[in-house]
Amino acid sequence: MRDASGAWGKCATLLGEATRTKGSGAHAASAGEDLDWDEEGQLLTASQLVARHPSPMPTGLGAPVDALLGGGLRPGQILEVFGPAGVGKTQLALTLAVHAATLGAPVILASAKDCVASLARRLRDISASDAPLSRIRLFATSDFRSLASLLSVLIAENSQATGASDSGVGSLAPLLVVDMATVALAPFTSAGGPGSRWRVPWVWRAMRQLCACGFRVLLLSHTVGAARSAGSASTQLALGAAWAAWATLRMELLLEGGRPGEAGQRLALIARRGRHCPEGSR
């Protein structure tokens, strides 16, 4: 049995306390699910539902992308964007982060592959002014311990949230961007015994708990195998098929229209199967 007195015991305690603060009604939903009952166990009214589930935040990536997401990024949802290395996932996330900060949303950007100073310079190049940059916090997550530390701190800071911003304006709900969590988790997916494999579901449980606190979560994952643009469908998520079952929405970023490096190629963002997302929507 794992020692509950160490850092991981503290993580579990924070998650448990955050869950208990979500309400004690008999109909309270599990972390990350819609809460359509009030504290007294009564169904919410239409006006209460509108206040609790604010309008989605536009991504800044254009109307077609927002349409795929049902209007944009919603509090309480995890959007996973996956694709091969070098296709542009990080640049897409940085653009989205700047747009969210411009609208007034606090942004936490955690990266397991890029220097935070380099990311800050790229954000500055994208942003039209310095004001949005003051709302973006950067964090390096090179291993599981640093990723778990960040998630635990965010849960502790936001455990009293009710799933929507205090003002009822959906654009103010925080955005968490996690770039390449696969780097931190990959060593444990093939390790033997439950003492190693518990880390992957722990991360997902923590992200769902943040969603219950009103966060929007954007997760960037890489794939392995031959690229689809070369006519092959052999790509798969680096952390395996089980990883794909957790996200609310999943979108694949890939190159279409020729071989890598050829003229006429274009980026395509394709909706893939998720908890609320039909396969192949564009």
C-alpha cells in the first residue's frame, strides 16, 4: 500500500477536500459533471442554469473552429488537441492563450518541452499589447512531480469555486493549458504494477476536479506512428488508447494536401471521438 504521509498523500487530501466543497446535496454530481441541482436537492431553474453554465469563450482561431466546439471553450470541459511533433500544437495553444487573456481570462500555461522564457517571447510576438501577458502564468512541468504539484496548488486555490466566475461572465473562467503531459507520464504507462500506473488516472482526476471548479482545460498530446498526411492511419496517442477516453472533446491537428514539405499543404483541425464529440466532424 502506498504511504499516505508523503507528497502523494497530500495530493489525495487536497483532491478530497476540494470534492467535499462542491456541495452536499443528494443529487450533487461527480467532479467535472454538470450540477443541475441546487444545494437543497431541487432542480435548477432556467435562469440558474444560464448563470451556472455561461456562454462559451471564442477561441480566436476562427468561426469554423468555434463551431466544432459548440461555440468555443466552455468552463468544465477538457479539450484535447493531438497530433505529430512539429505540426503546430504549441503555436495553436499560444494563440488561444493570448486570445483568452485578451478577453480577461486568467491563463496558466504548463509545458513539459519548452523553456518558459522562450514561450514568453513567443506569446509577446503573438499579442498585440503587453496587457494580456500579465494574465498568463507560465510553469515548467518536466516530470510527474512538478505536474502533480501544479495541479494540487490550483485545486487548493480554487476549491471554493462553484463552476462559474463570480460575475457570471464565462470569458473570465480560468484557462489551463498543459503542453505535453505525455512527457511526464510516459515513463509510468509501461511500468509494471499499480504502484506506477496510478499516476495517469490521478492526473485526469485532478483535471476533472479543476473543471468542477470552473476551469477550461486545453491539453496538447503527441502521437506516434506514420503521419496521416502520408496516407497512413497508423498514428496513435503516445500514452495509448485509454488516454483518449478522458477528454470531453478531442481534435486532431494534422497536415493535409501532400507530403511533408511540399507546396500546397494546409493545416486541418478535425474533431475526433470524445465524450461529447462525434467522429469526423469538421
